[in-house]
Amino acid sequence: MKSTLLHRAAATAVLGLPCAIAIAQQTQEVQVQATRAVNAKSIGRNMYGVPILDLSLAYNVSLKDLDLSRSAGVQEAERRVKAAAREACKAVGHQYPAGTPKESDCAKAASDEAMVKVHRLAAAAEAAGKHG
């Protein structure tokens, strides 16, 4: 029986410390995470009873050198996040080539999720600039 690998892509923008936006501005790092369900740590079973396991690969993207209060800084952050998402999904796809969806869909989902945190950081940086 040929098992079908399921895929789930998630990107999580995670700061090194659970904290408020003020510390987030100091940290300036976003984590891009590509996740694929494979046969490892069981998170359920497919319709054939084959265990579905979770595999994640995360890349940290430093934004320390960027001024996120400016559009050029945000654009560079977006470029870095998208590149990290492509690389993470490519690495997972290389290790588990039978998985679905394709790498480009994985990368889009991963970068979209991480960009939520980038945009929060940008909004905080812009607000700090107006009040500072």
C-alpha cells in the first residue's frame, strides 16, 4: 500500500522571548517555519490508517539591520522572509519528495504567516518613530 504524505505549511513569526512589542523591536528576528506531515511523531492517521507525522524546519531571519519604520526596510524584510520560506520548503521537499502540496505553495503559506509578525514589527517601529 502506497502511503500518501500530507502536507501542512505554517510559518510562525516567533521572537526569542515571549514578550510585548517593545522587546520585539529589540529582538528584530522572525522565524519562518515549514511544516510537513510525514511518518515521524504521530499526529493522527490518514484514511488508510497510516500514521501522519509532523516534521518542521524553521529558519530564523534577522531583521536587526533594517529600519522597519521605512518602506525599504519592510520590503527587504519581506524579501528575506520569502527567501527563507523557499529554502525551508525546498529542504523539506528534498527530504520528503512525495509530499504535497508543491514547494511553492508551502513557501507561500510559510512566508504569509511570518509576514504577519513582520508587519506587526513595522507598525510598532512606525508608531515608535511618531512618538519618539
